[in-house]
Amino acid sequence: MNNRLFGFILSACVVVYIISMWQIPVIDIDAAQYASMSREMMENGSYLKLYDLGFDYLDKPPMLFWLSSLSLQLFGVFDWAYRLPSVLMLLLGVYATYQLALLFYHRTIAQLSAIVLASSQAVFLMVHDVRCDTMLMGWVILSLWQLAAWYQTHRWKHFLLGFAAIAGGMMTKGPIALMIPAFAFVPHFILRREWKQFFRWEYIAGILLVAVLLIPMSIGLYQQYDLEPGKVFHGRAIQSGLRFYYWTQSFGRYTGENVFNEMNHFTFLLENMLWSFLPWIIFFLLGLVFTIRQLVQQKFRIGVTEEWISTGGFIITYCILARSQAQLPHYIFVVLPLAAIITARTVYALLFEAKKPGLTRILFWIHTVIFSLLWVAVIILMVWPFPAIHLLIKVVSVVGLLTYLFILFKPFSSMHKLMQMALFTVIGVNFCLASGFYPQLLRYQFGNTVAKVLEEKNINKEKVILYNIDESRALHFYGKHIFQRKTDSLLLRPDEVLITRKESLSALQQRFPNLNTIFEGAYYGVSMLSLPFLNPETRAKETMPYVLVDLDGRP
């Protein structure tokens, strides 16, 4: 693959990333919570002790909040500014994936590894629904690349960067950033019979470097929790923040100390990869089978030019995560760079070297059906649920389908037709979703909508109260303010402005007969889409009407 084509494909992906960062509001729950906390950190200047709406926070380490807070301070309180540090780390992760593959394979496979990762559905999701996993993925693959380069070249700069990246990952989401390099390199060394690699004195220096870099975070945990034991987190008293971070939050998922218990069947993460690793999931699964079969044929031994960092790292990490008592779909995203390298080897063998032509023909027709359905689905989403989507975006989606059909039926190509179809589909579909569907969908998330109304009407935010309505971290972020909540109607004052469910109006009018409705809307949990909600005719039954009301009715 020539550099121009390689650069064009990655640039097309980056264009969609930028549109997603710019056009899509942060989604409530995790992303909006982290954005709100980053803004709060910027405002209160507390970088060692973490707070969420003024309350102690002990769930995720501070790296995401540190970097996002700095970005907000530099560029202003915008959703794209919150996302920027994580997306830059993701781009570094794509580059590190290319470089790691280049250590063991030729340039085309390295290019394919970067393309597969950059164009996977999970990455298109991660650039706008930014959680800790976006940044964590970049730190982890950076550490794997640098450590692999150190093993090959013995240069100290790679050693230092590798362990510094481990520390960065641990300050992003915990000890998993230290565990994955072990999961990746242990089987690699065993299969190479490189026993001496297990007994290198340099590891002690690396662990000491990590420990030194973790000092600021550890000081904050100690001051906030160990010096003030007994603070409650999810119903449990915390005696030590250090123990919680270094043990309970990760290993407690296996010992039962962690309070979370959800989605804990072994195949959960794989089931979610069926959509999150589109359009490459079938190639990846075949790659796993081919690699394991080859290892058996080689009697569980690999040569000095071969690697099992990618396959071993992915398999062991998956098995560890899949045995956790609490799982979410994005947990596996951290090792998608390794999955991308496995996939790239398969794509190269089947599409570039034309091995197994019979299998390739079957894959072509399977993917033709999948991609055709995706284009039909995206056109439906452009024209059916939200008529307000701009006509130009609707036209683009139709043109996209016609272009896809042209690629499907044209006789010649400089790149394998199946790969062209895959890249055009995933980039085109996500362009339409980011520029048309998601912005309209997120209008039903009341936090960002109400924050805009408050700004437009210049309402004093100190007087705005949340009452009898769900929490929305997007409101606190976009409103650039921590809004007070009241649960007792007797505590409400006439000079206040309420955000409340519409059903509360009748009771409120008895106490405040002059109340005035400033704005009325309807909200819905957008992360839990359903057909009745998408259907404009039945949507009203699925949404919750809410109002912004001035209790004394005065301007």
C-alpha cells in the first residue's frame, strides 16, 4: 500500500472524528460525568483530591480529569475541548499500533494494523463518548510498543518511555495498565523460550519509575481518604483510598470486594465485539483461529522473528476481563490495538496475498450483505426518526449507498474490493451518524438543551434548582455551574427557577399560583434506544415531559 493511500484513509477517519467531537454533545452518565468533573476541577483547582458535584469521588484515577481540565482551561468549556486530550492519546495509540506491528512485520501489515484500528466502530464511538478507556488504550499500546522496542534495541529511552506509559495508564484506569504488558510479553517469551527475559534487573528500575510517577496521585488518595477513613462509596465505608485504588477497584471484582455485579457471563465482551469491531470482526475471529492453529503446528514454539504479543495479550486480557463479576462493552477496547494487528495479518493473507480464495469469496458475500444492511439502516435513520435532519445529510446518505453499489459492481480496483467496501461503509455511515442522527438524538437529553436555554435567556444560575427530575451531568457541564437540587417542595422559594417534570406542575401551582413556564421539552435515556422511541408516532409515550418554570412568574 502506498503512503498516499494510507494517509488518505487515516485522514478520512480523522475528519469523521473531528465532526463527532464538534457536533455531538457529551452523553449523560459516564462521559458527561467526567466532563462535569473536569470542569469542576478547573474551577476549584483541586488536582489531588477529586470531587463530583462537590462530593468526594473515588472511582477512576485522575489522569483524564487532569488533562481534560487543562484543555478546558486553555480552550474554554466546550465538549470538544474536554475530548481533545483523549482523542490525541487515541491518535498516538494508532501510531503506536503501526510502530509495534512494524517491529515484527513488513510495512503493509503495519499500515493495515493502523487502518483497522482507526476505522473500527469502537474507535468512532470512543472519540465522542469519551471515557477513561479512550485514553487508556493509547497509554497501553504505547507501553507495549516501547517495551518491545527496548527488548529489540536495548535503548534506555524505550525502557523509560515504556514504563512511563504504564504509569500514565495506571493513572487513567488503574492496575490493568500494568497487567496487560505482562499478559502480552509472558506468553511471547515462553513461546520463544527466552527464559532470561523473566529475570532482568531492569524491571526493578521500571517498577520504581512507575512508583515515583504515581506519587502525586497516591498523595491525593491518602489525604482524601486514608487520613479521613469512613467516607462512603456506593454504600460501603472506605478505610483506605490507596487500598481501594490499588486493589479493590480491580482485583476486588474477583474477590467480591467490589460492589458492582453485572454482565458477568464469559462471552459478554465477545458478543459486544460483534458490533464494536465492525467491519473487521470476522477477519479478527478467523485470525485468532489461524494463529492458534499455526502455533499448534509449530509445537508451541515461535521463531525469533515471530511475535505472540498481540495474540497472547488479547487472549489473556479477554479471559481475565471476562471472569470479572462486573463487565461493560467498552472494557475490551483497551486491547483493540492488539486485535487490529491480528486482523491485519489475516486481511493481508486473504486480500493481498490471495490465500484461500474460496474462503475470501464467502467472506465477500457475507460482508456484502452486512454492509448493504448498514447502508439501508443509516438511510432509514436519516429520513425516518428525525425529520429535522438537514436535507444535505439525507442526500449524502443516499449518494453513499449509490457509491457503495458502484464499488460493489465495478470490475477493477487498485485495492481489494472487499476492503474498499469495508472502509467506505464504516467511514460513510459514521459520517452520517455524526453529522445527522446523533445531534438530533441528543436533543432529547435535557441537560445540554436546558443549559442552552439558560444561556439564551440569561437566567441567574444561582437560582436554578433541580426538583423531581433525574440527574443530568450534561447540565452541570454545559451550564458551567453546579446546580442545586431540592427534594422537599417546602424548601422551594418563590424567587427560584425550577427544572422539573411536567407532572409536578399541578402540585407546584397550589403553592406558587403565579408560576410561569419558560421552556417545555421531553427527555429520554438516549443510551437505551428503542424502536418505539425512534418511531415519531409513538415517541411521546416513551419520553418524559419536563419544564423550566419561574415560580414567582416575574421576568
